[in-house]
Amino acid sequence: MSALRSFEAAARHNSFTHAAAELAVSQGAISRQIKDLEQMVGTPLFRRVGRAVVATKAGEALAQELTKDLDSLSVTIRNAISAGTHDSVIRMSVLPTFGARWLVPRLNLFAETFPSINLQVVTRDRPFNMADEKFDLAIHFGEQDWPGVEYTPLCYDALVAVVSPALAQGDRIEEIIARSTLLELEARTGDWRRWLDTNGIKAPVADRRMQFDRFSMTIAGALHSIGVALLPTYLIQDELESGQLIQLGNKSVETDRVYYVARKAGDENPNIAKITAWFQAEIRDNVVRVPV
């Protein structure tokens, strides 16, 4: 294990010196352990380039897999430590904006509801394998396209148009839309046309657009009066209630995509079912329509 840790740190830093500093050992110790590892695998793992070291092809292949293995082992050890003081450890992945704006404000209530559960929350915004990364639960958006996973629908994706008070001048929504920059997610350029049609607004879609890759940045853009944004109501409850953002129109635009609570297929942990039901109950009052 010491040799593997030394190798992983040296490959990450491209430096025996930096690896030694990180692991609080001497550079000579790093060199000896990597030499032992090279003898074990039967091939050089590094080559010298000036004062730096660069992984060979064999070293690169080992480093890629080893990082995953060490991360997985770290999770296993943390779970064992946590289980010593809790009845259950639940490791959950959430989408960054959903986690920050919907889940985190409810974690005190979660802790009161499930005092014996140690919840570990990690953000992910790309597909991953739940079994490989040792996740018990995940908040997933889109299609049911992950292998080895069971899905529980949480809520439909419903968007409302919102604007800051500084930009909400004028009596007609059409005027506000026509003069404003439209804020949208880069992967969802058709949402504005659907919202206009749903609300019966004939205003032309402005040429001025600004695209973001996350809802969190879209929310910030609306709050800073950059333009009019399409956002899920359950991510901006506080801003709507405080008047920091004003909703335009009376109708949301609902897509056919769904937020899901995902779990590993066949996992019978009763706490997972309880947490899933709690999520459904908490979000029910904040969305237009909840899947049956």
C-alpha cells in the first residue's frame, strides 16, 4: 500500500519531491518504493524529463486505474468509520445546483427525521456507475439510461420565466421580453419558444441570448439583472418569496424530462426507501406536477 500511494502521488505531481512532501516522507523513500513497484510489475513506470518525472505508458495505465481504486478504498474506510457511530451510512450523489439550492436548506430537517443516518453528499454532473463509485442513492435528471439502476420519479422538469425588479419595468410582458437578454441553458435552446407558446405571448424571441451550463449561473444572471431567465420554481423559492425575482406569466412550461431518485438495482436497504419517500413528500408542494 505504501508503494502504491507513493506511485500515485508521484504520477499526479510528475515529481518525486512533491510526492514526498505530500506524504511526509523523504524523496529517497519515494524512489525506493517506486523501484520496488517497478520490479513487481516488471517494467519502468517513470522516465526522467529534466528535473521532472513523466509516467511511461505502463505508468499512465496504472495511475488511471489506481486513482479509482484508492478513492474507492477511501470511501470504504470512511463508511466503516462512520458506521461505528451510526446505524446506517448513505452515500448520495446530487446535481450541483439541486444539491446547493434544494437539498442543503433541508438537511437540518433531514437530520431530525433520520437521526441514525449518516448522509454523505457528493456532487456529480456527469453520468457515472453507481456500483463502481459506491453510491447508495443519486438524484438523476433526464432519461432512465444508467445500467444496473432502479428509478423512482421525483418531479417533472417545469420552468418559469423570472426577472429582477430592476428589469421588470413596464406593464406588458411582451415589452420586457422584447428588450431583455434571454438567459438559458446551452443544452436547452428550445425552452423559450415553448414558454412563449404556453403563455400565449406573441413577442418575438430576442436575438440577445446568454447561455450557461448550469442553473446556478442562470439564477445568478437573473439576480444581477443580466436578463430574463427560465428556471425551476423549486430552485428559486426564496428569491420569489422575497421579491428578488418576479415571475412573468402565469404558466410554467413542462418538459417530458424527469428528476429521479436512483438506487442500485436489487438494493433492499430499508433506509433508502424511507429517504426516497421523504424526498417525494418534501418536493411535492414545490412543483407543478409530480409523476405517479
